[in-house]
Amino acid sequence: MSLARPILIVEDDAALRATLVEQIASEGEFRADEAGSAAEAMAMLANADVRYDAVLLDIGLPDADGRDVCAQLRREGKTMPVIMLTGADAEQDVVRGLDSGANDYIAKPFRLSELLARLRAQLRVFDNSEDAVFTIGNYLFRPSARLLLDPGKNRKVRLTDKECRILKYLLRANAEPVNRATLLADVWGFNSGVTTHTLETHIYRLRQKMEADPANPQLLLTDRGAYRLQARAPERMAA
């Protein structure tokens, strides 16, 4: 079973925001955090310990225009899909929103099923694009290229398909432990010929590739019989 993907809903209408959070969470496919202003959203997005796969962003925020917020996110190098929520669907409003860096827009009132369909579509495109880049310690992880890049050492680490899928799943867990059975089911599917030894071998090889000291891992950790990815670099690694 896949993990619920984290998204951020930025909407100043408290009633609509609460409804969206509740309905989206009930689907089980996504889990939503919420912000009622641009300032609150930017603070949440700046938190290095939190990752969002997508942002649903209202245009009419009390402290900023959502299109300006989107443009700021792009200037800061944040590439996750942004879907604008707007009460205005005139052509010039749509064009300005897309020009600010938004991936899509949806006019209020909208059906939840349509919003989720658009969100899934944007995530499918993003997951397979060169724009999908994640930070793991001192590395930049590019799933589409199956690469870990260490800019400080000008080093490239090539990954296999299974290694890439393991890292993607652990990233989505947001530093929470994932048990072996869950990883096996997601990465290999329900294949009776695959055992935990297969997973342990892949974890061993990943540590050989990405850890400074594979015997004392700082990124890919074993936690209570499960695996956990510490994506933020420890202080001694960040130097």
C-alpha cells in the first residue's frame, strides 16, 4: 500500500480549507497540511524538515496575491506542482497564474473529484520529469535519471530501478520508519519469490553508495526493525 502523499492547502476561507483537508484526507491517497495566509505558507515551505509533493494555492490571500506567492516559490527553486484555486476564470487571470509558474488552475466552485484528478495528473508528470529533485543529506536525488548528485564533490552515484524506488518510498514517509513488508510490497509487488533478504541486500548496496561510513549510516537508518531515511544532513556531514 502506497503512503499518503503530503500536500499543502493554502486558502484563507477557513470553512473551505477545513472541508478540503477533511475530504482529501478521507480518500487516503493524500494527507494535507493547511495554511490560511501567504506568510504562514511560506514559513511551512521553508521548513527543511517538512516536504510537500504539491501545493493547492488560493489566489485571493489576505496578505498577498497567490500568483506572487507562486512566483516567489519558483524563484526559490521549489519545483513541486502548484495548482491555483481561483474565483476568477477570465482568460487574463488564467494566463497570469500560469505565467507565475503555476502548473494548473481550477475555478471555484469545483468538484473534489476534478481537483483530485488534476492533482494526480500533475504529480504523474512531475514524478517523471527532470524537475523532480529532492535533497538527501548532501546529495541531490533525481529519480527520473536514477542519480544521486553530490555537488560539493562533483560526484554522481548511479542507482538501479529498485534502489531508486526504495529511496522514493522512504522520502514520502517523511523520516518515519517503514517496515520491511511494506517496502517489499511497494517496490517488488506481491511476489512470493522475493524475501526480506532481497531488500536487505539492496539496503546494503545503497549504503555502500551513499554513506560516508556504511558501517555507521547517517542517512539510511535501521529503526526498530524498519528502515528510515534521514534526508536532512547531520551537522557533521553538512560542513
